Amino acid sequence: MKKIDNEKALLKKALAVGTNYAEKRGAAQFEATDSASEKIEYLYRLLVHDKLIQPLPEIQVSQGSMKRKLALWASKLPEA
């Protein structure tokens, strides 16, 4: 798999946009004590459920693959 340029920055953007999306949708209320890995998994599953990203085969779902999917999603978002 080819490395995404600035993947960390894109993941940060995905977390910010995704948490905002989930809270406005009424699907989640994130706390400051929630870990990044919990947010990543929740956002990945929410975006798959809402058909905003294509799901990975369940056997391939891992923290790293979820991060990559969220970073790819963020790279396709329009600039604010």
C-alpha cells in the first residue's frame, strides 16, 4: 500500500470534521476523555453506516486501516 502524503494531518482533519458531523447528526457526544482510537473506530463505523465511505472486509479492519480510510475521506473533503 502506498503511503499517503501528510496522513497525520489528514487524520486530524478527519477527526475534527467527523466528530462535528456525528454530534450535529445526533449520533454521538464525544468527551475530552475519549481516546483517539475510540473516536477513530466510532467515526469509521458511522461513516460506513451512512455510506460515506466504502467498508473494508471485516477481516481487514484494524486501527491502521481505519486511520487510512479516514485520512482518504478527509483528503476528498472540500477545503473550508
